[in-house]
Amino acid sequence: MCPLMANMLTILSTTLLNRRSQRKSLNWEKFQLFLKAFSTPKVRIYHSLF
């Protein structure tokens, strides 16, 4: 579930960044380079729910 959510947030953030102007400011390749330069920490579950 966590990788799916992280993937959806990546797509959403790309969409939101491209809405800032009338022309597309980022394509997918540039966004991938951006993510490599400014990477976020991996998603981890610290507590078990069961």
C-alpha cells in the first residue's frame, strides 16, 4: 500500500507543479532528475497495527 501511495503522490506533485503556468514547466524526465537531486526519505511503517 505504501509504494502505491508514494507513486500516486509523485504523479500528483508533478501535476500540481505543471499547473503553475500556462505552459508545462516540467516533463516527466525533468521531474525524475529533480527527484534524484532532492530525494525524499523512504516510507517506513514504524508501528504494527496488529
